[in-house]
Amino acid sequence: MMQTIKVSDKGQISIPNLMRQKLGIERGDDLVLFEIGGKILIEKPNIVSEKMKDDFKDIINFSEQSLDEVWNNSEDEIWNQYLKNAN
């Protein structure tokens, strides 16, 4: 769906009714605006939250995998044994 809109003197825009209905946007709803590569993206905060949760899942999984590799590294056991014997 595409429509042309005008920006008012105050920088305001109106989201056409058909788009609001389709997206479930109601009067008083909060929206989040992003500028990405010269484009404006408007989304509902709950959608942004869900996307961020997904992004953080990837970061958490990567961190857990990285730490698992570090802590379960047999070379660390050799180093720990060396330090134990040195004392």
C-alpha cells in the first residue's frame, strides 16, 4: 500500500485512515520513528520491543557460546595445572 501525504507547517503528517486501520493504529497510540539510510520508519513500540528481543537473543546466544568455549577449553586446564604446580 502506498499513499502520498503532505507535511504541515509544523512538520506534522497524517497517516491515512486505511493504513491506520490495516496496522491497528488508533488515536493516542505511541509510535517510534527511525531514520535509516535517509528513510523514515514508523513502528509501534511493541513491534520494536519484539525485534529488539530477537536481536538480544542472538547476542546472548553468541556470548554464551563464546564463554562456553573459553571455560571448557582444555588448554586452560593445562595453564591452571601449571600455575598450581608453580606455587
